Amino acid sequence: MQTEKLLSKLKADINRELQIFFEDKTREIGRDHKPGEILEMVELLKDFILRSGKRIRPILFCCGYFAAGGKDRKKILKASISIELIHSYLLIHDDIIDRDDFRHGSVSMHNKYRERYRKALGKDAGNHFGISMAIIAGDLASSFGHKVLADSKFSGDVRSRAILEMNKIISNTIVGEAMDVVLAAKDKYEKPDIIDMQIYKTAKYTIEGPLRLGAILAGADQKYLKSLSAYSIPLGIAYQIQDDVMGVFGDEKTIGKPVGSDLKEGKKTLLILKAYERGNIKQVKYMNTVIGKKDASRGEIEKARDIIRETGSLDFQKKRSMG
């Protein structure tokens, strides 16, 4: 219970730092007389980031710092929002790649722009405009994240190490994203393909990277960082397994996306792979008709869920994520 309170307090403090950051940015844009399009973009980014989000990465960023002996709470809180801004940049681009119209219980960035300008521009031009502006908004969030870390009040040496680590995190995530896109295009895939993608797109990005960033800012040496990595990668894979389960069995309020969105998108996950491996001919045939079907009905989604349960894949993944 005490841990929950501490994490809740960290999340509240991080949200406050994000709020302060965007208020400062809005004033800066007004002072510098930048075009109105940029002010609109900053406002949309603020809404996108602050409307919800678990803040897992900045929380782990702070935890990595404190665990490595860091003492300056104020400095690490200000620095921690850098990873949330980078996260938003990656999410915005990921939503475009996955053609996701919803994020955090509301519309995704490209859909937000599309809705605002479709009437004036028309359907096709509005769609392209939405994607174009969302890409730019993601790039802007990336530049904000890098600047926050570069401007942090830590010593030059540890700050430089942290900047290099941040670039490494982004590079690893890009590798994972490329793996995910290629995997989605394959008819056949195997467990090692998914594990490799999970390591780069989730474990290194969501768990290992933030913990290492915080520890670096506390002055941690390479031996300590290696121990963090050894702990983080299995935890990151377990986290992704749970996320995949939620993507199929979670409700819209919990996951912030329509029910069964992962099935409609045809995501290649261990949960789906195991259902295929254990399913009979009839079950596999039905799964093939639903998975990747963008307009699958609620009834079709529920039947696919039943097959995943019946094959034992759901129980298998739950046990696997627990160690």
C-alpha cells in the first residue's frame, strides 16, 4: 500500500511538471510570435499527453535514479518528463503506422487533425493533412524531449551520458517498430520473431531504458547498469504479454481503444500464436476469418476470444507473464 501511494505521488508530480512545461511553451510561442499553427500543435500535444496515460516510463526513470542513490527529487522530476515527451512522439507515429484512430480513450493525433480540417479540405486531402500534421507533431514532441534532457540541471558528464542513452533507446525502439511492421506483413511467424520484437519495442524501451536513464543521472557505473538490464528485459517481456492479453480481453474504458482492436488489426502476438498452435481445424479456420478483419463485429470478436480461451492460450500467457 505504501508503494502504491509513493507511485501515485510520483505520477501526480510528473503530471504537474508536464503541465508546467506546456504552460511555459505556450508563453514562449506567444512571446516569440511563432505561427498560430505551432500554438495549435502544442495545444494538441498537451491534450494528447495530459488527458491520460500511466506515466510508466517517467516513473521508472525516477525509480532508477533513486535506486542508484540519487537524492535531488526536484531535478529528476523535471528531467523525467523527457521520456514521456519522447514516448508521445513514438506513439503518434505508431498510431499512423497501425492506422489507429483512438488513443487514451480519445482520438489519435492524426485523427484529431483529420476531424478538424476534413470539412474544409475534403475527405482525401483531409486524411493526408491529418497524417502529415501528426508526423510533424510527433517530431515536435521529440525535439521537446531532447531539449528537456539537454537542459536538465545535472552535471555535464552524466547529462551527456544520459543523452547518448536516450538516443540508444530511440534507436532500439525504431528497430522494434520495423520488426513489428515486417512481422505484420508475414503470413507465417514463429515465437522467436515475436520475442525479438518484444525485446526491442517494449522491454528496452519501456523498462530497461527509463531505469538506466535515471541511474545514469545518479552517476551509476556500467556494472550497475548491466544489472538493471538483466532485470529489465524479462520484466519487459512479461509486461508486453500482459499488454497483449489486455489488447484482446480488456474493455474500452481500460485500454482506451475499441474492444478487440488488436484482433481487428491482426497483431502478431504470442497469445494469438499459441491459439493457432493449439486450435483444431475449425477453430483455426474461424480465427483466420476474424483476425485482421477491420470491421469485425462484436459477436465475431467474442467468438475469437472464446477460441483463445478454449485452446488454453489465455491461461498459458497469464502463467508465463507471472514467471
